[in-house]
Amino acid sequence: MTGCDYIRAYYAVPAEIGLQITYKGEAGVIAADGGHYVRVLLDRDKPGAFFNVHPADAHLVYGDKIVAIRKMTRSQQRYADYKNDDGFDGSFSEWLGIRRSC
């Protein structure tokens, strides 16, 4: 199974990664499959600021157009990588290798 196959089969909705949606009146896109949820990125939010929405939520309106998902900037991606690095226990500047001169 690929992204959103389970959601399409179980909830009988047209969920697909990259599908334009409207959630509570705001435009957005399905950015990722979240298991029993779709991960939504609203147009007003920064790239990477996904949140979970239940596929059968009454406020979620599915569109019919597939679009590209906005990518995070290089600095946003670097910070996300730092936050996801479970093997590192220091500050962000230490993770970047920036030395502080005192």
C-alpha cells in the first residue's frame, strides 16, 4: 500500500498526498499520510507545519486537483533535522558546529 491507500479504503474518501483541500474554510493540501489521519498543510502556514485531521471530519472538504507540496526552506529543514536527531543532547548551535567564543 502507498500513501493514503488505507484511508481511502477504510473511510471511503478521496484522500491523496498533494490533493488540494479546504479545512474550516481555509485552503490547504494533504501533505502526508498520518495512519488514521491525513497530515494537512494550510496555505497560510509555513512549510512543514503539518497537523492531523481525521479523514471523515465534517470540516474537511476534498478538492479534485493534485498540487506540489511546498518544501521547507534550508534553515527550516536543518532545524527539523536537529529536533529529530535523538542521538544528540546539545544545543542547536552545537549541533551546527558553531563555536562560542567567551
